[in-house]
Amino acid sequence: MTEPVYEMFWDCPYCGTKELLGLTQRFCPTCGAPQQADKRYFPPEDQKVAVADHRFVGTDLICQNCQGANSANASHCTSCGATIGDGDREVVKREDQPVRAPAPAATPTPAPAKKSKLWIWLLVAALLALMVLGGVAIFWKQEKAITVTGQSWQRSVAIEVLQTASESAWCDSVPSGGRVTGRSREQRSTRRVESGQTCSTRNVDNGDGTYRQEQTCTPTYREEPVLDDKCQYQIDRWAHQRDAVAQGQGVSPAPSWPAVQVTGCASLGCTRQGARSETYTLNVTVDGAGADTCTVPQARWQQITPNSRFKARVGVLTHHVDCSNLTPL
């Protein structure tokens, strides 16, 4: 079966006559202006028409210039644009096709007023302002004189204990040494399964003032659970138990690590040393901006004596002292 072909529409840019047929009416039946191919458009679905189903289509009048058939509503031939109805044109009346009155001109519908987007611009401006202020707070610094009023240090050693931990994992990924104590069936993932199709109709321009409609379909999917075995197991692991901490003020006596007592064995309940950490802090006052603290490497920390004065970069808004590049005064 041949697919139906419908007329595209065009509007006359000279007299304003609307919804003219793209194939049948190459000239405006009201003023005779020629059709512009790039002005053709698809009609709304509820207004689509096949050839000869339009108020300006018919054989009430025969154009003597080109012998084209026209509706009685036409003032100009839709095939050649010549004037219809003067004394030089032969008029043929058909009894089996009554003349239809032209459709009343549609009252233009005013375009809906655009909603104000002022609030969007205000929101964007507020966000930009917050970003600028945040950047200023972080990066805006200036050099100021500071005085070192004190020094402190802290060193810590983590103590770990070997203990039994209860964990769970998919049964195909239980670690070596894990002792399975239980098993359950659980959802591990999902898979997409085709469940049907969603179809829609689209208009295809034939390039000659007509168009056809094609149906396109895309598959739809549903998610189905994928089940697998999950295992509960026990395993012996080293876990953090506590921190041994040593701390002090000043460079003398020199910083030292805390005394740590561990068993050093490898059975349940045994302990061992873990990671170490150390921090070296300067207490400073900023001329005209109060007190603060900052951390420096140990080698730099040991070279500084109380009441030493330096130039340092200080946050204009945060007043935080950056001690990464101290310049002696």
C-alpha cells in the first residue's frame, strides 16, 4: 500500500494569506505572489491535508493562461499567478462540486508574555559574589611583621593489635585467610532486558512541497535484579588500638618519640608499632592583627628562637599566618 502524501503549508509574505499548499499552490491565490520554497513548513497534525482537500483547491475556474484548475475562492491562479475572473478567462462551473466560502481569517493569538528571568540573574550574581569572596578570603594576603612567642612539638606512634574481624563480601572475592561463617542470596547488580518499543511519527520533507510521515520505534528496557551469593566470614587483621603520644614546649630538650611497648608476636592479641606522625608548631603574634599558630618542618623549627621577628604572608580577611616562607627582620 502506498503511504499517504500530504501537502506542506506556506504563508504568503506579501498579503498574509496563510496555510497555502506547498505542491498545489505555487502562487498565492489571493495576490499572485510566487511561493518561496524555504518558507514551507509542516502543518499541525490536526490540520494536515492531502492534495485537493483545501479551500483554494478545485476546478470551479480554469485559468486561460496555463489551463490550471482553481477554486472559486482564488483571485489568482495557483499554478502561474495570473489574475482569475477578468473577461479573458473562461469560467467553468461544476454542479457536483459546490463552491465553498473562504475560511475566515484567523485572529492572531498574542504570544504569551515571557516570564521574567530577573531572579535567575540575581541568583547567578549572588553565586559569583560568594565565589569571589571565597577566593579573596583564601588567596588575598599581604606581608606583615610577626613575632615568634613560643614553640611546641608533638610526636605519636600508632599501636596496632591483631584481632578477629567479622566482614562480608561476595563469595567469589573472600580474601585469603577468611573463614566463611554464613552465606546469603542477595542482589549484586541489575541487567537491562528489552521490554517493548516506543514509537513516534515524524514528518519527512519530500522536497517538492509535500511530505510523508514515517514511524520510528526505539526499544524500551526494564531493569532485572542479578542475584549472587554473599558470604559472611571472619579474618584476623591488624587494627588500630591506640596512639602513644609525646609532646613538649621549646627546642630543648629535643623532641623525642614516645616509649612504646609492644609484644611483637603474630597471634591474636599481639601488638605492634604502626604509622608515626610528628608536628612542629610556632606560636606567633601579628603586628596589629592578634595571635595565630602555624606549622613548619622540623629543621626550620629548630633554627628559630623565641622573640624572633620575621616577615610573613598573612591573610587579609582570615588573618592566618603562612609560615612557608619566613623572612628574618
